[in-house]
Amino acid sequence: MGIEGVLRIFRGQTSTDPRPNKALRPKLYRQHLSDYPDLQLLCNIAEHGVVPHWCSTSERAGVRPVPQSYPSAEKEATVVTHRLVTEYYRGRCILASSSALSEEPAFHSSAFALVPKKDIPLDQDGHIIHDLSAPPGDSINEATNTDWTPDARWDPYSSLADRVLELRRQYPDATIYALGADIAEAFLHVPVHSNHASAFGGTIPRSQTGIVSGTAAFGWTASPGYFAVFGKAARHYQRAGSSYVLGLPKPFWIFQWVDDIVCIEVDIGDRLLRAEQRLRDAIKLVFGSDG
């Protein structure tokens, strides 16, 4: 059965419903995002998961022996273990003995590190870094052909100032409001195809337990591009909506930078309420949740 088969069972993938992330709904994408430029790629990922483009056409092989995690992760193994096991219970990864996983030539284990989260001591919590850039010459990032990665560019920051100036010119006496939001656990919404999940493995520090991620792991060089396919779909939906301002239809405005969103609108009539509701609908449509 191998990693691929176990992951498919774990994620509930069947011949009638092969979706690796059941929150993603391609039927709704086709209905509400029919003119989105990356609609086909969006639906393909939702239906099957991300299919990475590798530099080599030959069979990909993992590094042996499996590398150890960095000292920060080894020292605070309890924190790292807790966070990784939490992802398992959320259905985003599978766990197995390191020896069993290593029997598959394609299993690639990348080292973990733990870095501070704000001013919280590392022995209490921290951010896990999955170092997909190591080891040099044999890393998953180096094996990835980024020429085929989707465009990860976002809106220029100057557009925020431009929007405020535009609204001030159009409505000099009205109050302008900005709404800030973010897409929670952004990259974890994007599944990886079960055939390629073995590339995103690791070993839980101070244990003989291995882990395989079923998502486009943060730290993978192609993750920003594939998340952008989803993030820009939400942005597209927001911009396609409109409401009347002083009797004229005006499209909604949105700024987005990866998982951070800013909506700037004028407080006239029900404009603010409608813009916020449209944004909530956009996030729920694309990610299957309120984000």
C-alpha cells in the first residue's frame, strides 16, 4: 500500500470522491469563479492535490541516512512533538515508524527546527521550521523545478495609499474605513497529491516516529505559488462583487499579500456591511471556512 495508499485512506479519498481536502469544493468554483484565470488549476488541486514539478524526470529518492533535527527541536522535543501530533489529529499528515517509511526510496525526511514565537519561551511554544532547503545539493527545494511554479506576486503596497486618495477625491466628506483580515493556516489548506507526499517527510525529534505531510508545507519553494492560486481566487471573487454608492454601482476593492487582506471602503449607506459580507463569502467559497 505504501505512503500513497495510506494517505489516501487517511484523507478519505475514493474513486467517487478523490478530493484530499474535503473542504475544497471544485463544483462551487466552477459555478462562482467561472471567469477566474486559474480556474482549471484551482479545480485540479482541489480534486487531486498539488502535483509538484521536479527537476529530474528520473525517480526521486530521499536522503539516506535520514538527517537529525536541529538542536533547537531536539532540545524542545516535547513542544515539537505536540505541534506535529496536533496536525495529525487535524488530518493533515500521517505518522509511522521511521524504519517503515524509510523502506520507501522516495521518502525524503527533512530536519525540523524550532524558533521563537513572539516573546514566548521555546520550552512552552514556538514556530516549527521544516527545513526543505537542506541538505545542500539534495534538498526538496533544489529538486523542485520552479520554472513551473504559479505566479506568487501580489498587490503592491502603494495601492493602499492610492485607494485612500481615490476615495478622498470621490467622497471628500465621507469617512473611510479599512478592514484587516487574514486567512488562518494559509498554506495548510492546500493539499499535495498522494503520489508526491513522500517528499515532505520528517522525523519527530528524540523518537523513532516519522511523519509525512499531506499539505503544501510552509518552507517549500513552490508553496507560495500554489497558495496564490487559492488566495487570488478569493481576491477575484471580492473584486467581482459590487454595491451601489450614491446611486452608482461600485466594485468592491481588496488588497492582498499572501494571507493578509485589507479592504478599504467609504462609509456610505450599507457599503461597509456589504463589502465585509462579500469578503466572508469569498473566504468560505474558496477555503470552505471563515478563514
